[in-house]
Amino acid sequence: MTTRLSYDFFIPTALNGADFSAALQKLLETPMDARRVDYGAFYFDVSDTEARNGQTVGLVSRHRMRNLPPTGDSRTGALDRLTLSDHQSVAEPCAFLYDSELNTLVFQRSPHVSHAAFARLVNWAADTGFVLLPILNEDAMNRLEKLKKPRRFILTIASPQAAEYFDNLESSLKGLASFVRELAGGRVRIEVGVLPKSQSLSKEAILHTVEALFDRLDSERLEKLEVDGEDEAGENQIIDFIDAQFRGHQALAEAAPRHTDTGLLKDSIRKAFDTSRVYLSTQLRSPAA
């Protein structure tokens, strides 16, 4: 079975107009032993970076320092202790690419590292407040930009484990997890509207919420994520965010390698960006434009 990597695309945005290139550079200038966000049992860091032609490519890794997994023997099924020095970890890397010309961040999809973890690293090092807004397919993005007065937000989750969808979200929605779990609920529908219709919802808050949900847009638990409202022409529009995100893919090999090839991760994300450059160039404005 062919191994395939998937990539999400983002626009780094700060309310104060800060420059993401400068913020990223501050992170990379931080000494390696301090270039991390530490949670005790694990930490995130950025390493193996290369900068050329206005692009920075590197690795974001989650390092496990506690509860390390054992090794296993495929012949006998025996489990043995994984022996590491105190300063060593089990690293789970994924690749990122930032293109300064298009102000675009490409991030490898990973079950271990999220784009939000990368944003925290940059914001910590540079004392900034960047959020990573997902780049959507052309139709959804254009309609979102033209939505002048959002008036309704709908989110529906349907699963026996519905509460897990809200766990660890970078959003106030995470507070629903314990409530849904307490009720043993399997279907959650959130609908937020306005009264009277002359009012509108916060577009900024909607963007932040969609960003927080972005890693989970392809979850089988997600049944609906829609925003509707009035566009600049006064027409009502309904924007469906499911399957609306712009995504890249790269096929690697017929089988996964024995060990993670970090060089291959970086080469693949470059190819994913190059493949998508024409679309991105026509849809996005350069910061200098």
C-alpha cells in the first residue's frame, strides 16, 4: 500500500500586523536547548531548519520524555524496556514550510503534532499573537471573504464518542467535552444565531473557531460545520466548511520506511508546495503587494 503524506496550508495572521518571517527568525535564533514549549511529560521543538530562496523548511517534533513505549519482538511478542539516556526522547517529527513571498505556511498532517503547537512555539519565542488561518478551496474562501454579516454558526457532531471531538481544542468549545461526557451524549448540535436579523456574529471569532477545528474537519464525527449570512451584495450565502480546506498530498513509497527519514519529509513538503504554487499565487496576495 502506497505511503501518502498530507499537508494543510495556512496564512499566519496577527491583529497588530506583525511580520511572521521576523517572528519565525526569532524562534530559530533561540538556542536549541531553550527552543521548546515544555509540558513535563513531553515537549515540542523546532529543528533541522533550512532557509533558502525566501523559504524556511524544518521539523516540528513532539518529544516524549515519560511513559515511553516498550520495544516489541515480532517473533515472540515479547515487550522490553526502551533504554534511553535522561536527555533523550522518543521524537515524533513532522515537516513545515514557510514561504515569505506568499506568506504561506505548509504543515504536514500528523496525529502527534498540530499546527497550533507550532504557532505556540513562534508566539512564545517572539512574544506575538499569530493565528494560523486555514487556506480553503477557492469557492469557500472567496465566499467567506465576501460574507459581510455572518448571522448563523452551526456545528454538528455525531458519534458514540462525541465528547472526544472537543478534547484539547484550542477554543472555548473544549469546555463542552466534560459536559457531553457527563450526559453520555452521542450527538451534539450547536447553532448560534442573532436577534434581530440586523445584527451579525463576530467574523473574527468564527475564523478563530474554524482554525481550532481545522485539524478535525475530516473527522468522521463531524457531520456539519456551516456559516451563513449576508454578502456584500446583500445576498444570503451558506458556507459549508466540510471538505472545503485546501490540501496537498505526496506519495512516498509502496511501504513505510523502517525509520523516519527526516530528509524525505522535508523534500516531500517542498514538492507539495511547488505543486500548489500556481493555485496559491492566484488566490493569495504577497505581503509586499
